[in-house]
Amino acid sequence: MADPHALETDPVCGMKVDPARAAATYAHAGKEYYFCNPRCRDRFRADPEKYRTPPSREIPGTGKNIPHVCPMHPEIRRLGPGDCPLCGMALEPASGAAEKNPEGEEMSRRFWIGSALAVPVVFLAMGPMFFPSMATIVSPVFSHWGQFLLATPTVFWAGAPFFWRAWRSIVSRRPNMFTLIALGTGAAYGYSVATLLFPGFLAQAVGPAHGALPVYFEAASVITVLVLLGQVLELKARARTGAAVRALLELSPKSARVVRDGREFDIDLAEVRPGDVLRVRPGEKVPVDGAVLEGQGGVDESLLTGESLPVGKKSGDRLIGGTVNGSGSFLFRAEHVGRETVLARVVQLVEEAQRTRAPVQRLADEVSAYFVPSVLAVSLLTFGAWAFFGPQPRLLFALVNAVAVLIVACPCALGLATPMSVMVAVGRGAVAGVLVRDAEALELLGEADTLLLDKTGTLTVGRPRLRTIVLAPGETETGVLRLAAGLEKASEHPLAGALTSAAAERGIALPAVSDFEARSGKGVVGRIDGRAVAVGSEALFDELGMNTALWRGKFEEARQAGQTVLGVSVDGRWAGILGVADPLKEGTAEAVAHLKRLGLRVVMLTGDHRATAEIVARQSGVDEVFAGLLPGQKKETVERFQAEGRIVIMAGDGVNDAPALAQAQVGMAMGSGADVALESAGITLLKGDLGGIVRALNLSRATRRNIRQNLFFAFLYNSLGVPVAAGILYPFFGWLLSPMVASAAMSLSSVSVIANALRLKNVKL
């Protein structure tokens, strides 16, 4: 008999298989799999990834070690599911990535069972109004006891979450919508039970009434079911706000094709390590972040950067995990995996941002703190006014209208108004390449009137390129560039990369260098092919004793074009000059013009020389320039604008921009920038262009409008609903708002706020 510990598991059917007696085997990704029969092998061979990792029995995002938060109080966080200590609401996964919500399933079950019990209650209570003969068949006593038996589980089982949350709100001294719901349904049910058990006593207390005293079991049951319906609709709508996070998570492929020891095979994504060489073929997703080693392709980065056109990738270019290779095939080296990838960081920041609170939420919080006690007071006043001054039976009118006030005034719409808009907007921004880190930045962005822009990496590409070559008589472009790039390849200066890249683009092989020496701030010298070569500024050639007067005009001409000029000499003779410039990012001038039309004052802050900065400003359309600034001076400039009462946006990408990004009311980091800049900013533009600022402004203004609309709806609903429920229209029109109608209106108000917030998913950016 085979050792059970030596048995393998058939990945398709799950049966235990003795490897020595397996009916079929199949090798995949460097591992041998064993099957109980050939059909299982064939199914595995058709789709190995489907069977390699057993499906998790745990709902994604709902595990015991997953952070959970309260949807009404985002400051409440804990590991694993549970209830909010402030309001009693079920905590939700902080990731927002779970496709299934246990609370939603539980509420749905309670709703359907409660509905099944409530329908006969309503039939017993309302049937005689529509079928008069029913009164002769079903006696009032039988009807009341039948309603009691059916309403009790409806109110206390189906509605149990509301009573639990109401109790938690009382214990925490944070009354909320559930406090009002529990008081309303509890009062209607309690009165009905007292009427059923002590009819004689209540008949004396209520006063003259026509026939037997009515009971309100149907009101308590229907209110409970309607509130449950509202909760089910609300939970389903809130689940839709996690669609953006789920879409981002689904960008990552399940496996990667690794190249090891001359072989290519697939491995699980979790097995990829930094330094691995991976292959990406046409139509495949890039599994992790890295850099191209060889080959080329056209990569679709639209879901992360908003760029609609494929981006050409060649040796040395950066790759983002989750993007799709549309054409070509290439090898690349994995650099960032797991939680360190751009995609993972985007998901993390989106999750955190969706749980932050916008400043306008403080208004709703302050109102809510006084709202529930005020509603309780109004409900008591309503009860007293009807009990002392209303028509007979006064006590019944007093009870019904007081309960209607409690139900119609539930502040759930008010509590959801801002969080829902923020959650949807953050998800919408992530899809458009605008990564919002906190809601305050998103809200303040719409109020900003001043935009401060760093030059290098924000207005410009941030990578100098060779723009001009002026040759001495008898020299060739290839010869001069070969010598200059060959010498500069040993240099660490940023301009050196521009020359070596230009040589690589032209297919120029770089020669060996000897006696290399870097002259600080001036240039480099060395020997190539036995000749003395020098590359640098005019100061270098003055130091070498060469006559620069002949070429000074050429130097100045290139400088006027915004270029940094390098002279090249061979054996003490001029060979030519090279002009290097950092070009504007594509669409920069158009974006600046658009930002001005939106009413922003656009200013450039840079540490570069004023002459170069003004040329870039002129090309991009920026009117104001502050040049030669150190990091601390950039921060001081932000403070100066703020002292004038301006709301400032600072956009930058470098370490030197971090203090200014942190100081500004809204810091925007270019997605290609330094980590410290990304951490200092409230908003990150993944594509790293100024068009992202336009998209962010549009998103902010749309979100602010949406929040104001939601708050208006919530305040208007309560300000109109409460007096109507209290009976203010009764003396004039004889109108009263029944508790059941109030409950339906309360639920619809919450759903309307959520539906309005979800419109942000389709806002044009």
C-alpha cells in the first residue's frame, strides 16, 4: 500500500493519486502533475492556470487579517469584520475590493424573510378596507393576534441589526439614524402589544374611539422591511464604488514567463523576484515593474496613465506592471514586485483616499451631532401637541405622528452625502490617471486660484536631449559625436546621458577612453585613439588655453535657444559644439493655455538659471517665473502666495520640490518623479503631464458640485419631511404622513443620494 504522505493531489478533481500508478502525468512550469485519469490531464493541459492555484474559500478582501472600516465613521479601523463601536454598522473591507459583502447578503436574507412575514400582516390589517366581507370571516381579535405572531419575528429578527445599532449609538452617546428607527418601530410595536394585552386600560387612556382600538403591527413590520430594502439597495450601490479598485487589481496577470538557464517557462506571479528576466509576448500583460533589456513593443498604458495611444518601448525604457503589450516581443528585468509595484501602490493609495473625509464633511458632522437630539425633541413636542390639542382619539394621533417624525428624519442621507461622492470620485480619478491620496486635496483643488509649476520634469521631459551640432571645417557629425559621447560615457553628469543616447540612436559604437578626468563644473578630458579630447563649457577651454572668441557667437546663439552648450576639441583644436536641451512635454503649451482659461494664475518655480527658465516659460506660455530657487526658497514662495490669501497648487517631481509640495494646500506629484515627491503630494498624476492637472481640476469641481447636491437633497428632505410628519398640514388640508410612507421616503432619500454620487463614474475629464 502506498504511503499516504507520498500521494499527490489531482489538481482538477482533487483526488489523491499514487505517482507510481498515475493514469496520466503532465509537466508544466517546471513541475510534474499527476492525474487520476486522462480526462483530468486534458482539462488541465487546456487551462493550467485555472487549476494550479486552488480557489480560495474566503471571500476576497474579507479575511480576518484584512483591515475593515466603518462606512459612516472612516476613523474606525480594525482587523477583521465586526461592528462599529460608535454606530453599530457592520465594518467593511478597507480595500473596497471584495465583490461580495457578507452584510449585504445578510440584509438581503432578512429583507426577503421579513417581507414574506409582513405581507400577511398587511393583508390582515388592511384587508377589510378592500374586502368588507373579510370582517365577518376574520374577527378583530383573531386578526390582531395573527398580526402579533407574524410581526414579532419581523421586527425583532429581521430588524435586529437596527435595534443593536441603536443600542450601540446610545451607549457611545452618538445617536444616529438607527436610534430613530428603533424608537419608531419599537413605539409602534409596543403600543400595539399593549393594546392587545390591556385593551380596557388603554381604552380609558385613549378616550373615545370608533370600535376596537387599532393596532400598528403592520406599520412596525412594513417600516422594518422598507428600511431593510433601503439598506440592501445602499449596500449594493456602495459595492459599486469598489469597482475601480477591483478593476485595478484585475490588471495584474496571474503568471509570468521567466527566462532561466536558457529555458522559458511560466511561474506564478508571486514567485517573481527582483532581477528575474521575463518575456512578454504580443497581447500579454506586463507582470511587474521593470526595464526592457532587449526587443521592443507597443505598450497600452491607458488604464494607469490615461494615455490613449500605445507607448513604444525599447531597450532601457521603463515598464509598469499590469499594462498590455500590443505588439512586438521583449525581454525585461523585474525591478519592483508585489507591494512595491506602481499598480500595488496605486491600489493602496486609492483605498486610503476613499476612506478619508473632505472638509465639507465637518459641516455634516456638526449638523448630525445636534440633529438627532433635535428630532427627538420635535417628536416629543409632536406627541404632546396632538395629545393635548388634537382631535379624538388624541393618543392615537399623537403616537402615529410622533413615530412618523422619528422615521422621516433619519439622517442616513446626510451621513452618506459626502463619503459616497468621495469614494466614487477617487475611483474615477484612478481610472483616468489622477491618483487622489486624500479627500481634502480633492476638495481644495476646486477652490485653488494659483498654480505653481516646477520646470524640470514637470513642464519639460526631465531628460536632456541633443538638439544642435555645429561642426568645424573638415569634421563629420558621426566623428564628433563618437568622440564626445565616448568621453562622456564615463561621466555621471546628466548631460552625458544625452550624448550617449544620441550616439546609440545613430548606431555609433563608442570607443575606449584612457586618462579620463572630470573637471568639476567645467567638463571632462581624456584620450581616445591616442588623441586628447575635451568636452565642456567655455570655462574648460579657457583653462586649457584655447581661443574661444571664434566660437563665442555660436555658444551664445545656442544659449538663446534655451540649450546648454558643450564645446568639443581634439588635440587642442576646435571640432564643434553640441547643444543639449530638455524639451517640453508634449501638450504642455496647450495645457497651460487651458489652465489659464480655467482661471488659474500659472507661475514657474525652478532652480535653473533665469535665462533658460524664461525661454521655457515663453515656449510653454507661462507668464511669471521665479528662477534660481533652492528647495527652501520654493517653500517660502508658496508661503508668500498663501499670505496673499491665495489657495495654491504646487506641481513638481523632484526631491527639491518636496517641501513646497507639502506646504501648498494641494500638492501634485508627477508619477515619474522621486518617491519623496510622491509622498509629499496629495494628488499624483500617473502620466506625469499637465493634462493631468486639467483632468484633476475637472474631477474636483465635479465632485464639489456633487457633494453640494447631495447635501442639498439631504437637508431639503429633512427640513420638509419633519414638519409634514408632525402634522403641520393637517389643520389646512387634513393631510397626515403615515409612518409607512415616512419609512419609504427615508429609504428613497438615501438611495437618491447614492445614485447621484454614482453619476461621478461617468463624468468627463
